[in-house]
Amino acid sequence: MDKTILREKVLEEIDRRANEIIEYATAIWKYPELGFKEFKTAELTEKKYEAAGWRYEKGIAITGSKAYLKGDGSGPSIGVVGELDALHIPVHPEAHPATGNVHACGHHSQMAAMLGAGYGLDAVKEQLDGEVVMVTVPAEEYIEIDYRNRLREEGKLEFFGGKQEFIRLGAMDDVDIVLGSHSAMDQEELIGVGGSNNGFVGKLVRYIGRESHAGGAPDKGINALNAAILGLMGIHANRETFRDQDTIRVHPIITKGGEIVNNVPADVRMESYVRGKTVEAVMDANRKVNNALRAGAMAVGAEVEIQDHPGYMPYTRDPNLEKVVIASCEGLVGKDQIKHREHSTGSTDMGDFSCIMPTSSIGMAGTEGAGHSRDLKVVDPVKQYIWPAKALAVTVVDLLADDAKEVKQVINGFKPTINRKEYTEFMKKMVL
């Protein structure tokens, strides 16, 4: 069937089900859950899979799932990604009253775009020369590092990001390329394309001092909080050594400042990222950060424990896949409604997918306010949920029509940064 006709059928189906897609996004918005805890969101999504008649697997990386539109083992296979998790921002006016969580990251919108694209493609799946997989992943936001470390110690996961776990568990072995989406808070155009993201290492830091009465015998104590403050100042003293082109970002938080106010603090804990544009830049900056943290402990006679955990790899888009994405989106909305993005100093575990397979994503309009803030809100549901679903769907059509010629060219031209069979050991042996 002609690609133009296939696209028209896909778009008609998405329009027909637009209200259902918006209601689904709204339901997720109203019950936001943090990473590896997204049980209600997962259940809601799996019910949608069942209603559509798609074969699916659940419980991947605790709350993740995969749904197959055809389910006949055909290939090549395109994964359309949605992310389950939210953020904890209790000051947001629409934060959940009990948990303080909210989708100020826009991941509920991704889920809607993924499902909407699936609905549209389901109408033409027999005419597509390959498979489409809805890839629903937990824990894109790399937060609650201490909690995730406990999950790791309990043997429930190895890595702290959902996509990393999907790779480790072999859940991506039957997926050849990946398409995703993300709310773009600085975008008025309907669709964003292009750009890259920093990678990072995640850190858990514990300063150990000696408790003593803070008023009566401070001389008998060792102040772990002072050690932590000096460590932070040491990091700040290194900032002028970070090269502009490496786009380094270091942003620690103190998660525990002591036990009781009238004791010298003896147990102080921190979490942090060290971000950068390349693996080499992250490793260099992380060395400086660790030196500063150790110096803080040495200055007051405390001890420091530093645990570095693999964060996310830098995100780079496959250029051949990106050409198809841009052409498909231009055909859908016109060149004047396309925003070409540049490098972002934020991070995403789409970077880990991009190391092992051709990967791309689109930006979504329709929000106001800064991301990850109390001000973020959806102001245009059609722009935020429906147009991205259409953009993803027509891109898949263009990739899988005509004997999947475009997909095959993308796959054949791709050179992985990390072989997917070696990914897990690679990440275990080195911290970015």
C-alpha cells in the first residue's frame, strides 16, 4: 500500500481516539509515581494493551513492559518508548497531596504519545514490513540513589536507570531501533528534532565523624557536617578548571546533616551527579570532585566513603535515522513547525540506548513553565499528546513501508559505541 495512504489511515485513527489518549495522559498525571515504584501507571498501561489485543510482557525491571502490535516474530523491529516515572516536587500546585509527586518531567505525555502512536499504527500493522514494540520503561529520572542502591543490594536490579536494566535483562534484544519523545519546555514549534545530551556518573557520599555533646564537649567530636561543607567548597574551587566545551555540571545535595541538634554531626550523607558531554570529560571532572570530597574529610579528621555508580551515557542521535525523522515530521507539520535542537546539559538514559542501537526522539510542544519546577503545566493537550503521537507514527510508517528499506539502511549504517552483548560488563567495570 502507498505510504501516503498508510499515513492517512494512521492519522485518522489517532484523531478518532484523541479523547481516549488525552484521558489516559490525564489519569497518569493525577497519580504520579517515582522510579521503580510505578505500579499503578504500569497497571493502567497494561490494561490498555489488553484492550487493544496486543501481546505483552510485564514486570521487566520491576514495573516495565513491552507490547507487540503484530506479535508474530517478524522484523525488523522498531521500539517506541514511553517513560513511567514522575518527580517529587511537593510545592507544585498539582502535586499529589499524599506523595508530593508530579509529572513535571512530562513523562505522562510520553506515555500518551507512545500509546497514541500504537493505536494509529495498529490500524495498518499488516501493511508494515516489520514489528512495532511499545517499550514502557521505569525510572528515567535518576533520583533516590540511596533507595535504588538498596534495591541493588537486595538483588532486584543492577543499574539505577530503567533503560539500563532493559538492556541488561535482554529486553531490547528483539528491538533494532528506538524512537522516543520528550516534553520541550522552550519550544513553540509542534515538533523538535536533533540535539544531544550530557552523560553522568551518580554518587553516594558519606562523611563519618565522631558524635559528642555539641555544647558541652565539641572538642571531643569530629564534625562530619563541617567535612561535607569543606568538600562542597573544594568542588566549587574546581569549577574554573572545567572546560566550557565539556559542559560539566556538578550539583550535590545533602540528604542527611546529622542526627540531633545538640550532638556534633557524625553521619552526613550526600548525593550528586557529575555530568559532561563525553565519557572522558565526566571521568576527569569526577576525579577532581572525589579529590575535593576527600580533602574535606582530611581537613577535620573525618572519614569519607564515596560510592560511584554508573549513570547514563551521553546521548547521541543516529544521523541516518535522524534524517528519516526530520523528513517524516516535515511532511506532517511543515518545516516552519520544526525546531532544530542543540546540545543539552541535562541527561537521559536514551543515551544508553543510543550506544547500542540507532536512536532518535522528538520534542513536544504544549507546556508552560520550566521543567522539573513548580511552574510546569500542560496548556495544550493536543500539542502535547496528539501531535507527538502522529509524528512518531508517521515516522514508523516511513521506516517500515516499502519492504522496510529505510530501516534496513539505518541498521546497516549504524556503528555501536558499545556492543549490546558487552554492555552490562562494560558498565559494571567502569564508571562512565
